[in-house]
Amino acid sequence: MNELIARAKAEKRVLLEPEAMQLLAEYELPVPTHSLVTSKEQAVVAAEKTGYPVVLKIVSKDILHKSDVGGVKIGLNSKEAVEKAYEEIMENVREKAKGAVIGGMLVVAHAPQGIECIVGMTKDPQFGPAFLFGLGGIFVELLNDVSFRVLPLTKEDAEDIIKETKGYSLLKGTRGQSPKDVEALVGLILKLARLVEENPEIEEIDINPLLVYEKGILAVDARVIL
Amino acid sequence: MSNSLVQVFNAQSVAVVGASSNSEKTGHTVLKNIVDGGFEGDIYPINPKADTILDLKCYQSLKDIPGAVDLVVIIVPAALVPQVMEEAGAKGAKGAVIISGGFRETGNEELEAEVVKITKQYQIRTIGPNCQGFNYTPNKLCASWPLIKGEGPVAIISQSGTVGATLEMWAESESIGISGFVSLGNKSDVSEIDLIEFFAADPNTKVVSLYIEGVKDGTAFKETVKKAGDTPIVILKPGRTKKGRKAAESHTKSIAGSDQIFDAVCKQLGIIRANDITELYDYSKSLGFLKKPRGRSMLVITSSGGSGIIATDVAEANGINVVDLNEELKKELVDVLPDHCVVANPLDLTGDATAERYKTTVEIAAKDDSIDFFLVIFGDPIPRAFDIVQELKQQTRKEIVVCYLGGGETEKEEVQKMHQHGIPAFPTPERAVKAVKALLNTKG
């Protein structure tokens, strides 16, 4: 069993965000530069090393939806901004998530704008791991424009799951927009399939958002439930 | 294990436990259908109160039958079923069909578990309980209702007796026939998995059509479909909506599951999915009789302008290419066709079109490489339509899909002849086009 998963399982919890990112990175899924810090001073050091702007995120096994408790601050451009954000997040969490065990804070490199997608895996009681793909924002939320595939996943399946959605035309490049890196997206879905096959303990994965660029992709936020 | 289904469907002797002289009872109907269906093996009605039913000697119980019994059809109150199954086991029966209801579907889990235990103990392959039996035309064995005798390439597996019977009746009335029909019932032993395996290997079956409300074992389902190889499978699985899913779950206690995920499974396995009974029938018909065109480029040849346009719309919406005609081909056609014909795609031969005019057109267009197959729409009473389609099918490798409508008595005669000769004809342009789409989406 993967060490990260074994530890989380022993402690009966989901993977913390830095652990989820590490797991993704172990399977060569691109994640942003990030560091786990446990003090304001460490946060500043990490931010300067990463380069501004950065994002600060609370790390806690008790907080699943970080934004809801004011646990995320974005676009932090300076030492002062990082310090202020650190304090504010701590205060928010103390107030809105009383008693939550804090594992520290994550300093994450700012991700440039790209097309927002969602890639996920849930376990179907009859057919096992099922992968979901959709474009973020209104495509998923309002139009339910998502597509599914189950294991085993071929390259063709990984291509089809993307091409089947209406949002695909956005990735292909329409109205003067340049085409995005669909090949990298296909690669990511296949790597995710391998990750899921090799780690049957995982019940659910949510990569949201996954940013797609002209060249390359970035799994900005990931949730792994055991 | 499942190979023994071969012995069940090809049973040489059948006992009907609960056979009745009362023509209003299921125990009478089933026995009568086995007799009238022309079953050539031994038939044993079991009824302790009657001497003969339908001129057949009745027996007190299975024990009293002198010879072997391959198949036992059971139509007695649920509480008596375990005892009958014990006797069937002792008799060495290979299969049983339990038509009786009153088991898991009514909360009687224990009774069903008892029956399953006997099934396993004696290795009797059991269909049901709570089902409408089965019909296997190559063995002239209709242990079901209604009585359907016509042999054909389509095997129907249905979790609803009525949906299955409807498909059978359409197949019978159109003279396209069926290879088999199996009503799944509670699937206590034999499930869709065993039946897909059996019919995919059955030389009398070319397409397996299923109405199911849930899949019992997803992993086994995937593996069986993969092993079915080139035999096409069409599935109607309702429960696309939340309420539909709820209705399915209370009907047969199936786990309907996520429709989107089932859809994905179908796509990955090359299963053709039908949305309603009509589609299930039409897709089965086209997969059972037509060969897959090498590509998606279609030429529509019609005597009805309107039908040609409808076909074009449905084709374009379903990823079938209504190709523009080559200039060369156009010239050749203009030279031979009357001036009032519209030489384009759709190609309108107009209301005075004769069978000969269709034939000439297809013969010329068949030489054009940009066309993969033809949709031939007879939109008027056009005699000899069957003759020319049959001739053309022998002349060209390009598939000819027939739609016949608006043709009155002539249509009825011509379509019947086509069906009797294995040429499917569809009653509307949209149904014809969708049936080809299904064909194009098959694996292989």
C-alpha cells in the first residue's frame, strides 16, 4: 500500500491536500509548486522562494471545504500580504471551524489562467471505478455537461471522454481562441487511471480545477477520499 | 457451468408441473403452446386431478414419469415449488423454468433461498421464478406465451415479460422471426450474463437484444460481453430519470445504478443502447439482417421528396453523412433519368418512380467510391420493389437499407416478401436511419 494512503488510513482520515498533491506527483500528474508551513515566518520564506503571487490554504483533516471557512487567500503579492493572510486564515478557522486540528498551511504558486476542467473518480457499486470529465463552471454546474468511462481505460476511452462533452469545442479552440493541450489532458486521465488501479483503497478523487493551457496542464486542487 | 444451458434449450423431454385443463389458466396456456409449437420431444403434463389434458396422459408427479425429463416447467403455488424442485433434481432434470410468483419480489426471500439451494444441490439451471418462461424456436420449444414459431436471428432476453412478448409479436407479424426469448424474472440462478454467453455462442442467433432494469454483477457483465466477440448486443435499460430509476428498483428489486455510468460501459464495450421498445426492435432487426457499411456516407434514393428530407435531417443529426454527389455521377444519372427527377442527395425519383428506375439508379451509383451505402425509400405503391432490391443486393457489396411507406396494399405485399427473404424494411425514414446508425456503431 502506498505510504501516504497507509498513514491516512491508520489515522482514519482523507488525504491532506499536500499528501494528495504528493500522490498525484508520484504518478507524474502536474501539480503547482507548493510547501507546507507551520508558522507565519515559514510562510514568508516559502512565498519568497516560490515567487509572488502565491496562494495560502489551510491544511486540516477536519476541513473538507476550505473556502467555506475562509481558509483560502489568493493573489498574495508581498511579504506583508502573506503575513496578513496567514493571520486572517488562522482567525477565520478558529472562529468557523472550532476545534479543527490544524496541520499547517500550504503556500502554493499562483497558477496562470487556463481553461478550467474537472476530472474525478467515483466508485460505482456495480462497475467499480468510474472516471468523470467535464469543463468547469457552468458546463458542469448548470449544463451537467460531463462524460464518464470505467476501468480499464484505453487511450481511445480517454480521448472520447473529453471529446464527448459539449465543452470540448472550447478546448479545440473556437472563435479565434488557440487550441489547448488536449494531449496532455488525455495523458493525465490515463495516469489517473493507473493511480486508481494501483491504489484500490481510494474511494473518490476530485481534481477541481484542473487548468488546461495551450501547452501543459495543472492540477490546482485535489481531494482524495479513502 | 453455463454450457448446460445448451441442454436446457435443446431439451428433448418436458414436464409441465401444474398443467391445467382450464383454458384460462397459465398452466394450460404453456402446455398448449409447447404442443402447438410443434415440440418434437416428449411432453408430460403433471396434474394429480386429471387423466389427460390436450390428449396427453397426465401424471401424478414427476416421480411417476417413466422416462427421463430434461426440462421441468413449474406453474404451481410458490409454497409447493421447493418440493417440485426436489423431485426435478431426483429425476435428473437439467433445467427448470419457474413461472410461479410469490418469491423475493413479494418479500419472500427465504422461500427463494430454499429454491436456490436445491438448484445448486442438483445443478439444475433454473430460469425465474416470477417469469414468463422461454421460447427457443430452433427446438420448437415455446414454454412461454404468446406462441411464437417463426425462426429468425434475434434472441430476446427480457426482465419484463410484456416487453419481451411485444418484441416477439412484432417479429412474428413482420415475418422476421426470433431465435429465442427468455424472461428473466427474479434471476435466482440464470441471469442475463449466462444468457448473453449462451446466445452469443448459439449458431442460430445473430444479435442479442436485452431489456434489463439492472445488472446483477458489473464485472461479470463486462467480461461476458467482451467474450461475446462480434455478436452484437442491443440493450434497452430504462431508469434514465430519478423517478424511472425508483420505479425500476421497486419492479424487480434491481439496483438500477447510475445511468451515465451504464452508458459509458455500453460505449466502451460496443453495446448498442436503445432508448425505447421501438428502437430495441429496429436495432435488432438491422443488426440481425444487415452488414455493416464500410463508412458513413449515404445516398438517399426516394420517390417521396418529404421522406428524403426527413431522412437527411435524422442522418445529419446522427453523424451519418448525406454526401454531395460527384459531378461525374450526376452527369451519368441525368443522362438516364427522366428530366423531372431531382439528381442530388437526397435523389428524388419522384412519385411516378418504378422499381426499374430505382434499379438503374443504384446500379450506376454503386460504382461511385464516395458512397458507402444506400437508403432506398419507396414512398408510393411501387410493385416489384422486393425483386429489384434482392437483385441489387446480389450485384453490389454496398448495403441497401430499405424504407417503405405510403404504399398501401402493394407496400404490405412487398415488405412481407422482403422480410421473408431476410431483407429488413423500415416503416419510416427516421427509423431506417437510426437503425443504420446502430449498425454503424457496432464493434468490429
